Amino acid sequence: MARSKNEPPPAVRSPLETKSQDRARADNLVSVAEGRLKLYDPQADNIQKFLDLMGQRINRPLALSFAACVHCGLCAESCHYALARPNDPTMTPAYKADQIRRIFKRHKDWTGRIVPWWVHARYPKDDEELNFLKNIVFGTCSACRRCTLNCPMGVDTAALIRFTRGLLTELGIVPEGIFNVNRDQWETGNQMAVTEEEYLQTIAWVRDELESETKIRGIEIPVDRPDCDFLYVINPREIKFDPRSLADAARIFHFAREKWTLPKWGWDMTNFGLFSGDDRLGAYVAENVYQAAARLRARRIVISECGHGYRSTRWEGYNWAGHDQSLPTESVIMTLVRYLRQGRIQVNPARNPEPVTFHDSCNIARSGDLVEEPRWVLRRVCADFREMEPHGRENFCCTGGSGLLSTPEYRPLRLEAAKIKAGQLRATGARLVCTMCHNCVDGLGDVIKHYKLDLRVVQVLELVSRALTDADVKG
Amino acid sequence: MSPLLRLLENEIQLCALSFLVIVYVFRILWILRFRPYRERTQPAGSERRGITYSLLNISMPWSMESVRMNRGFYLQFVIFHLGVAAAIAATFIIPYSPEVFRVRAVVLLFQVIISAALVVGLMRLSRRLRNPAVRLISTPDDYFSLLLMIVYFGAAILAVPNRYSSAEWPLILFFGLTAFFLVYVPFSKISHYLYYPFARYLLGKTLGHRGVLPPKGAKEGTDFGPLEK
């Protein structure tokens, strides 16, 4: 039977799955034993815990985002979920934020404490309601911050969503997929549980492949080399599924005569602390990277193409870790800009003749600082670059952000909301959609497949690598 | 002028205003009790520029897509708040500078602005009732505050001629509502204007530091490349 569009999506009724948590408990994982990875305890007073944590963790920007909403509803027009489901009012960002705001009002606000019904203030009744909250904050919002930038009052709904995720993660009330990645990152230091052996073997294999492809002897992918110009940190996806990205980077760095290294430990710049709202996990993962840079005396940290990895390592990580930034920390896109400006690599845009459009990652364009920079590079390495509309700060999410790729229970809703992204992509007429985010690569891949678009996803490094003319000379 | 009206226009207004100020002082202290956010990263932009842009955002309807695509909504916002400003101004003009409203053109100007605001208030109420998304998020406070504003605008239209010699009840209604407003506002959504500068300041500070605000256009990418970070 066809589902009525004005009903809330089934995603908000997803039950709390705890199989992985039960296994983690049975295996007595170190992170569980040390209390870093939290498990759900149905016997505990989770409501009280939730309220206590809320009281401890609210900071001033969050308090104002809770207090300042005037319920104008303008945010509905900036959210891809709300736009894709125009007859479903529960997709309005203010409604989603109100599910936590009502608890804040009941717990902290004067009016909400005295006459709660007047402002819809309410405590959650039981763990079922906390599970509903879990489905709202993990399943119906990609925390893309588009509504934040479109809110006349400056309410940061995405920050409220992340804050709520953090509280629920402390109680173990999290989607199983998010729990699994949190576990892997706590246990192994990287989100895909890549072992050191696997990591080093893949790097050696990538180097051998690159050597045979470019016919350049001595091309290097150094690991743990001290005193380099920069420490390069990557997404585990580059080891596990997409080593091409690392190969492209190594090739470019080689032609730029760069002195660089990967670390043996602390190489994962992705950070599920951003998605799960767990600042302690965020600090742990970011600190691994910062300590690797300090240990190897690198002069800067360069972050491979990843939206949330960039945001976590360049911006949030230092704040989570609680120490001031001491090293320049940049996206590899800025490294490419430097190479091109200094003439350290030569490129020919004719090598990329297909029409290319660029998808801005939310974590970079709205929570970071890079909008023009990737375009500056693409205009130099592509013959036919065209913008999608809207773009930059106003771009729509790939729909895979914020951990949604790890949560199959929310996938149907995510793909329904992807209608907006699909329309945007289709209108460009491009054959390639370029993004500087591994998460967006998968998110856009899903959109392209689901909506049967004639497009391929590429990354900036791939296009630059293809456009290199140094290869003609030296290869 | 009856003693009741005199009392309403003067002592009661001052008491209510003092109450509002005191409660707002506590509100601000309440906000400041929440710990501030400390940014530990090196900046990619300017906090000062971000804050300025964020605070002036409301006067730049082109700066936000939500407003750019809803020009009518923005116009309503401007008219509504002009009406609020005019009505508030009237509460001071009537008791302290009554000669201003002896100029018929001024009275008419105030009545036109406040009438337009009243119409906008009715449109906003209709939107709140008819738009399912807005209806779902609306609380009794949202409806009551809006209704109160509509009634207040109506009272202000009748009060600004300030002809207490012919009929006092419009002035009694207006000043009675003003006193109620001053007491009710700090506990209602209407106090959003108190939070506004704080919320926008903090958002502007964070996003200014990161170089997100003010937005950089393609024009800033020169032939020599984007700005150094």
C-alpha cells in the first residue's frame, strides 16, 4: 500500500538495535571496560542521566540556539528533507530541533518550568521517547547547516542536532551503524578497523602500482619519515576501497618534489566524534593526528579530500582536544593551490575535456572556509567547468553526510530527500561531478544510482593528476 | 484626563518598564551563566567581520536564500517591526511629548504604519494557522503573542490621536495593554529581540573566524589564486 506523504516517515519508528552493543559487552572490549564506549542499559534511569548531561554540557551558543527560535518556519525552505517531503511538516528543521528544545525549556527555561504547556515544554517520559529522539536527530537530519545559514535569528539547528546526538551516544541510544564505527575508531584508531599490516601492505601495493603505471622509479609513499614539510593524513576509505586517491596524491606530490609522509599511527583524519556528537571520541581521534605530527616533527598537517575529516581536524579537533592549534593545518586543496601558483606542477585542462561540475561538501563550505579554492583549481585543470545551482555555501547536501551512510534504517528517507540533489545534478548537464569529500563520493554515488543519472563522481586530486603534464616529461 | 489614565500613562508604565528591565537583566545573567565557547584554532577569516556581517544580516535581504526567495515575507517582517517601533514610540510620545501628535500628518503616518503592521499580523496569524509546518511547531505562546500584537496594534491606531477629552477608553486600552506587554514579554517568545544580538553575535564570531562569513564570492579569487590562509 502506498504510504501517505503527510505521515512521518517510517524512519522515526526505527527500534533501538543493540546486537552490536551486546557483542561488545560480551567481548569485554577495552573501550567498553575503560568506559569510553558507552552501552545502553535498560535498567538505568536514562532520562535522569540525559537531563544531567544536558545541564552539564550546554554552552552559551547552544543555549541561545535553544532560546532564540521564533517558529517562523522559514527553515523548512532550506532543508532538503522538508523540500523533498513538502506535505510532511515533521521534516521542518524547527520541528526536529523542537524535540530537544522542549526538553531544554522544561529543564532550564523559566516559562517552560512554570507553565510547560504554554511553550510545549516537556520531559521525555521513557526510553522509547529517547529512541524517538534518536531517530529524529540521527535519521532525519544530515546536520548540513543549511538551515542555520538561512535562519534570520541565527539559530544553529545543526549544532543542536549534534548536541543531542552526543547526549544519546552517552546513553548508548544510537543507531547500530553509528555505534559500530564509534567502536572501531575507539578500538583501532580508525573508523574502518584497518590493521597496521593492512595499512602498510596497501601503501606498498599502491606505490608499486604507481611505479609501474608512471614508469618512474623511486616514486615514494613514505611512512613515518621525520622532519617533512607535511604530514599527510587520509580517509580509511583510501586504504580499504579507493586507493586511487592516495595514488593520485602521491603522484602529484612526487612531481611537486614534496617532502611528505604518512604516519604509521594517527593517519585517520576522519572522525566519528563529529557525527555521534561524542567530543571525547573527537578529541581522541584528532589528538592521534596532532601527536603524529609532533612526533614526526612535521611542519604542517595536510588533510586529504574529506569534508568531515577536514572540519574535524582543521576546526573542531583542536577545540575538542582542548589545546591551541600550533601547526598549520590545511586541506590538500590548499596544497594544490600552492603548487599551481608556484609553478611546481604543470597542468593541461584539455586532459579533462568532459563537462565537470563541483559539489561543495557541507562541512567544508558551511562549517569550513573553502569555497573558491577548489573552483580555482578546477578551472585550471578542466576544460569545461560549470557551476550547479545553488552552489557554495548554499549548496544542498549530498544526503550522505553526518553518518547517514552508516545507517541503513534511514536509507529510504535519505534517498527520498536526495530528490533535491538529483535535480541539481541533472540541471548542470555535466558528465562528471567533482567533490572534495570521500563521504560525498559515496553519497552522490547513491543519488546517481537511485535517480539513474548519467554522471560519474570524481575528486579534485584525480582531475589534477589526470591533467598533469609533468608526466609527459618525466614519465 | 482621569486619574486612572494619568496613573496608567505614568506610574504604571514606569513600574512595568522597570519590571521588564529587571527581568531582562536576570535574563542576560541567565544567558551569561552558560559557559562560553573558546575557539582554539588559527583563524581563516575575521571574527569582527563575521560578527558585523551576522548582525547586519537582517538588513541584507539578499544575503540569505530563505529571505531572497521570500521577498514578500521580508517586506512583512519590515512592516511588522516598523509597526512595533511606532507603537512603542507612541507609548513615550503620548505622555512625554504630546505636542507631536497634535500634528495631524504625524498621527496619520503612525496610523498608516501601525495599520499596515496590523494587516501583516493578521497575515502572519493566518499563515500560522494554515501552513501545516508552521502550525505543527506553534505553541500557545506563539499564538497568544501574535494575537496580543494584533490587538495592541488596533489599540495603538485608536490611541495615537491622543484625544482623551473626547474618549479615554482607547488610551486606557492602549496603556493597559502596554503595561501588560511589559510584564509578559520577558516570559514570552517576544523576547526574541533580546536573544537576537547574542545569537547572531556568536554565530558571526564562529563563522567569521572560519572564513564562512562574510561569504566570499568568486570575485575574491584573483588571477593569482585565492587569498592566502
